[in-house]
Amino acid sequence: RLLESSDTPESLPKKLKGYADVVATHYNSIEEKGVSERSKSRIFYLRNFHNWIKSMMINEYLGKIKEAKKQHNSPIRVHDMCCGKGGDLLKWKKGGITHLICSDIASISLEQCKARYADMKSRAARDRGGGNSYSIEYICADCTRIRLREKFSDPSMKLDLVSCQFAFHYSFESLPQAECMLRNAAECLQPGGYFIGTITDAYELIARARKSDSDTFGNNIYKVSLDFDINKPPLFGAKCHFQLEDVVDCPEFLVHFPTLVKLAKKFGLKLVKTEKFKDFFERMKNEGRQLLTIMRALETYPPNEGATPVGVEEDDYKHAEEFVKNRG
Ligand code: SAM
């Protein structure tokens, strides 16, 4: 049957759900931990580094949007697609946006996001100079199967920015899902608006599998199992199982980047930039020097037991260590 905008992940017939249930259940089951608890984790600094990447990218694109709007002083509306527990809420506040739409498939994560927003708002009211808060709305839905616009408080709303952080790859389960997610990202953007995001690097993962001569590889922090023929990866449904310390243990899908670019074009999106984290860091490290310190994003993870989390190679650590020493 055709999906209705009133469908929720729970209401979908089982055969239409794919891995949605597994993914939602996984994210819903992740406990919300306080900073002190989080700081004990072996991936504390890796997460801080990822947060720094997101902060810098969000600022970069909000900056472009503000520059274009300079004359008009008009509102800035953003969609945080697959927002999770609202890890980016503060970034949106610091970015001075006007309105935020938060969507995610995991209802418990979305409830935690609501609580975080309420907390952030009351802090801002308490602390003088806490900055402006923005208005917010929430949508609990599978972004790869539901037309989100119909769930907006105003379906004709035009957005300046859609951000999908560490999540777009879930849509590459199938072509219709990738198309649905891209339509959701594109169709409400103003001309000149941006769709930004972070995904896993399919080339890197396949290269690591080939190098290790096995479809399962990793270290004592992460483990990836690729569930397809690594010599003939499919364009969609290239399923992998990803485990990262105590945080992620979930099926994901690899994104064939040229296919993403081609599909995005179909929905009116033109590729502006793609960068590996390593290159993004090189480009932004001086501008984001202070934030790296504040966010404790480069405090060195002890590269003991030969462990380097996924996406960060031994050489990058050495480079990062040098940078920390010299940052002055
Ligand atoms: N964007 C957040 C961040 O950067 O902190 C959360 C990232 S988390 C790694 C991935 C998120 O994507 C989870 O909250 C998960 O529930 C959500 N997600 C996965 N598949 C989804 C789907 N089909 N529709 C909506 N949300 C989805």
C-alpha cells in the first residue's frame, strides 16, 4: 500500500519496515549519560571531535546563509533531520537560528531531545546573556518512507538549511528510501539553501575490508562487518553491521557517493563540497582552534593497544598531537 503521511514507523506493515524497527529500537535503548559519565568512555574525545566537525560545518553554512540574507534580516529556518537526542540543539542556538524542525524515527530519543530543549531554554532564561532561543517542532517518523513536509506545522514552510548528521546512510537501504530522504531534504529548501551532512566513507570501509582480507575488521574499539560481496558492492542495500564501543551496535548501509550525487540532482540539489574529516580538519583547524580546545576535541586518545577508532588513523593522531602541542 502507499504510505500515508499519518503513518508512523510503528503503524507500518512489517514487510514495509525493512530495518527501521531494528534501528529505532537500538537508538531508543541508548541511555542518556551525563558529561562525567561520558568522559569516562574511551570514545569521549572521538565524540568531541565529531561534535567539533559538526559545529564547524554548521557555522560555515549558517555563515553563508546569513551573508546572503544580510540585507533582509529574515528568519533562518532549519530542519535537523534524524536529530537523535538533540546533540546539536546548542549549536543551533549559538548559530542564532529562528526556527528548528527536529525529526527522528526513535521516539524515546525525540523525547530526550524535547527535554534537552526545555532545559536549554530555561537555562537561557536564567543566565543573563544566555542568547536567544528559537522555536521548535518535532516529528517522529521514518524519514526514508514518509513525506515529512506534510507533517510540518506549516507544510508550505521554506527552509534555509537541512542538516542530517551521521544518519543519511540509513536511507541507502533501498533506492525508494534514498529518494524519499532526498526529497524530504530538498523539497522545502529555499533556492540557495543548503543540505549538509556527515556519512561513513564507503570507500574507506571497503578498502579496510580488502586490506584485512576479511569482511569483518576493526580493533578493540570498533568492529565493522560488511554483509555483501566486497568485490561487487551493491549500489543500495550494502548492509554493514557497525559496533562502536558502548554507543552503536546497529545495521547501517554504505553510500555510493556518485549515486548520491546523481540522485540528489534529480531533486534539485547540486554538489557544493564533499570532504573527508581529515581534510575538513586541515581546512578548519586554524579557524576552529579555540573551539577545539573548548570542546576537548583533540585531547589525545591514548593510542594504546594499537587502537584507533574508525575513520581516524594512527598518522592522524600523530598529526593531531603535534597540533595540540603547538597550538599555543
Ligand atoms: N544527528 C544526531 C547527531 O548527530 O547526534 C543523531 C545521529 S545518530 C548516529 C543516528 C540517528 O538517525 C538516530 O537518532 C536514529 O534514530 C536516526 N535514524 C536512523 N534511521 C532513521 C530513519 N529512517 N528516519 C529517521 N531517523 C532515523
